[in-house]
Amino acid sequence: MAKPDPASPSLPHPKPTAQVAPYFEALGLEDTLKFLETFGGNEIYIASHPSYRSRVAACVGYPKARMLSEISARLQRRVPLAKKWRAQVYRSQGLKISQIATRLGVTDVMVRNYLREMPKPPDDPDQMPLF
């Protein structure tokens, strides 16, 4: 994973989309990102009794592969790409726009479009207004 940009503070990650939420609940943030990077856009079969040597177990570990098998009824057959959500998460982790574009396989212009709709962090109640 690329090092975060020290100039960009780490922000809370955005709420997962409805398509990503089941993965996020079962895998957590980092493994969800890894899973989407590995399998996003592909149809995938999640066995009810996964093997230790399965591709899913190799990606996220056997215990989390079992968790995915338990919620497989809630998952779509095709793993979502979730590029907009991933771009927002990567930005909240402090990655630069060029790094995000490379990870997502899109242009920097597309990343800026994804980030334009990113929710703004709430105002700090302890911060005095300037005007």
C-alpha cells in the first residue's frame, strides 16, 4: 500500500454503499478494499464450505472467507467495483489523486469527479469561526 500524503490528514472513511456494506460488515475496511481490488467486476462463487486454498481465502484469510460464505445470500453474483467509494476511502486515508487514479485504473479527472461528491467532514465545534 502506498504511503499516505502527510499534507492530507486522515479523515474518517465514507459510509459503504449498499452494494459494499455486506462485504464491509464481514471483512472490515482493509480486507474489503483488498477483496474489491482483487475480484471487483467479476462473477465469483463463494462456497458454503470454503477451502483453505481457495482464491477468496488466499485474499482475505480462511476465517473471513467463512464469514463471506455465511452471508453469501446477501451478496451479488458480480463483485462490485465501487470505484467512487474506494476513491473516497483512499482519499480519506491520505492518498494523492494520482495514486488513487492508478489504483482504480482511471484518470485523475475521473478521481476528481468522484471526490467532488465526497461528503465534507463536519465542522469542529471547538474551532472559532474566522468571519
